[in-house]
Amino acid sequence: MAERVVAEQEVVETIQHAPWEPARQGRLRATRWYPFGQEHRGVIYKGKDVRPVFVEEPDRIVVVTVYVYLNQREESR
């Protein structure tokens, strides 16, 4: 997941600790802010919002996609 500037552990932690919300097509999503403090495509970003979209099955959670929003916030909202 390096091309998305997100680690697998961040996705797992977001699903485990952030509130779940309904998403399209019966899916769920969760959003959590993480510090970033790195350059990406010539811009230094202070933080990032990690937003996995997933489906909860009886015995597992299946991640459909992960959105990452880089931003200049220094802490979570």
C-alpha cells in the first residue's frame, strides 16, 4: 500500500477504533486521522485521513478500497 501513503496497520486500526458509518451499496466506512509529516508529490503534508470502505461478513471484514486524504491539519478534528 506504499503508493497510497498508508500502512496496512493504519487501515486495521481505523476499522478497529473509528466509528463505522454507512457507505454506498450496503458497505461501511470509518475515518481516522494520522500524523504524516512527509513530502508527497512536492508538498509536505502534516496529516492524513485514512478511510477504508469495507464489508462486515460473519467471520471476517473484507476491505473493498482505502481512501487517503492528505491535509495540513496537525491533529484530529
